[in-house]
Amino acid sequence: MTGTPPRLEVRNLVRRFDGRTVVDDVSLTIEAGQVTCLLGPSGCGKSTTLRMIAGVDMQDQGTIHVDGKLICDTVFRIPPERRSIGLMFQDFALFPHLSVAENIAFGLKGAATARVDALLERVSLSGFGPKYPHELSGGEQQRVALARALAPSPRILLMDEPFSGLDERLRDGIRDDTLALLKEEGTAVLLVTHEPHEAMRMADEIALMRRGKIVQQGAPYNIYNAPVDREAAAFFSDINILRAKVQGALTRTPFGEFLAPGVPDGTEVEIVIRPQHLKIDFDRAGRGPNPTPMDGTAARATVERARFMGRESLVEFRMEEGGEMLKATVPAVFLPKPGTVMWLMIRRDRCFVFPSNG
Ligand SMILES: Nc1ncnc2c1ncn2[C@@H]1O[C@H](COP(=O)(O)OP(=O)(O)OP(=O)(O)O)[C@@H](O)[C@H]1O
């Protein structure tokens, strides 16, 4: 790799309000042309992190660098308007008394017409320049806000829940269009969201945040398929949990043994299984499918409930051994009658074993 510094580098940011640590030692780097999603539940400190990077709030500890240059520590501080950082918020915050063209030109110096026209065309709003924000639909306002944020070609764009004000059915299309434009512009983007689906759709990298800390960071595939703990797994989908005790670095379940290396004997562990990783097979006169190394042992279970969810069916089973309830999703119409005996297997490579949190 070349020695080019990252576009944005945040090191060890801490922010306290009334003695409570709301952002707790957050570090992040974002490269040019990369979209990073700061993902976490409401109140975990995402917006506060963004506000410090924007310069509208100040950290109690830590540093922020852009292209290797210090823009803020606890003593030195470049004001927000000189950071070359663009902002886009949930409510779009367009100036109501300015036309669309004036809104987009707002952060530009000198002759701006060519850039405004090019951006209007790029967001499919050619001819909308003289209109006013109140004359636009939510989706059109979003595109104007995006064009305005990108007009001065900021080094970094910070986006705080930029799609949450939009009609659910329009959101995915708008997300895709927005992503395409962000990639063309080559800006480094930090996007705050509480929606895993949005992060999976938009992000090159996800930083998963919880109670002020980044608990895991990586490509969406890795975050989904190698979660650091049960909470991280549960943030992305419904999960099933099987509890079992460890004996000799192994734990026994109805689905066979699982490795639990380094876990002391007698410790309770949780085996986490996503509903789509349960495989269902029919009972053949009391016999089930033969075990494979990938799927391990099959276990008998009885259907308790089956519901059609539109894209998939959700089937709830009670395990014969142990009596635990497990949910399975099937990508089709599959509605077995309650009481039906079936066999379940699990994708062993997609299960996670974590020490029990009690
Ligand atoms: N100026 C402030 N004074 C006191 N407490 C604050 C202030 N700003 C934020 N907080 C608190 O800090 C915590 C984190 O807030 P923040 O807005 O960063 O979370 P968030 O993850 O962005 O959540 P949301 O998505 O709900 O906005 C919250 O408990 C909030 O009440």
C-alpha cells in the first residue's frame, strides 16, 4: 500500500454529558470513496460521534484527522465551516425561502451555475432549479439535500439517518441511487443508522456501536457471519439459542457436539443459530436424514406453529430432546400442520458458540 493517510481518522474519542460517558473511546478510519455505516440502537452515541466530527460538539478526549492533518483535539479546533465536511440530516433541512438551485449553490463560491445544473441533472431533477422545497415530494427533497451536501465536493460526507423520513417502499431505490452518486463523487462517507438492513445495503464497512463503544468493525459479510457476541448476532436477525454445559472443551446438544476451546468445564455456553440456517427434513417412519459432516446430527422436533410471512414461511418447533423452542424460516410457502414430527439439522459452519451471559 502507499503511505497515503486515511481520509478521516478518529482516534479514541470520548464524550461525557453530566458525568455519563456517551461516546467511549471510539476510533475509526475511512478511506476516500468508502462508505462506513455507524450502526447501533437508539441512544448508543452515534449522532454525538457525528457531531464531534462535524465540529458542532467538542470531544472530552481524542483526536480527529482529515487527510493526515489534525483538525481537532481537546485544545486545537478548526471551525466546522473550514473542515471540508458535508452534512446531511434526516429532515434534509433545506432552506425553505431559497429555491432548489439556491439551496444547492449555498455552499459554493463564485460562479456555481454549471455545478448546480450538473448535480440537478445527476439527481434527475433537471428543470427543478426555480422550484421551492415545499413544492417537492419527500424523495425529491432528499435528492436536493444530497446535491446540496455534495456541491462543494466535501472531503467527507456525514449522513445522519438520511433515509428515515422517506416512504418505506421508496427507500431501497433511493439508497441505491444515493450510493451510486456517492461512489462517483469519491467522497468518504460516514452514515449513521439504526437499521441493519440499511447498513448491509449501503456499507463497505460497518462499525457496530453499543453503549458508546464500537464493539465490532468490518465488511457486512464478516459482521453478519462472524458476530463478536450474542447481541451482535441478534442485531441483524432473529436468532435461536441452545444452552449447554461444557465438558472437556466440548458441548453436547441434540445436534451433536460443538467445540468450545478454552472454555472451563461446567461453564454454560449459548449456541446461536439464525432461523434460516435450520434445515428441515421429513420423518420417514421414525427415521431421519443421515448425518453429514456439514450438518451434523439430525434431531426430532414437533411443529408448534407455522405462518406465511410473504417472502418466507416461519415454522416454530419444539425439540423432542430438551423441549426447547426453535424457529426456522423457509423461503417458500411451507405450512406443516401443528403436531407434525419432523427432523431438524443446523448449518454447523453458521452457528456461533458464546459463553452464556446468564
Ligand atoms: N447535549 C446533550 N446533553 C446531554 N445528553 C446528551 C446530549 N446529547 C446527547 N445526549 C445523550 O447521549 C446519548 C447518546 O445520544 P446520541 O444522540 O448520540 O445517540 P444515537 O445513537 O444517535 O441515538 P438516536 O438514533 O436516538 O439519535 C443519549 O442518551 C442522549 O440522551
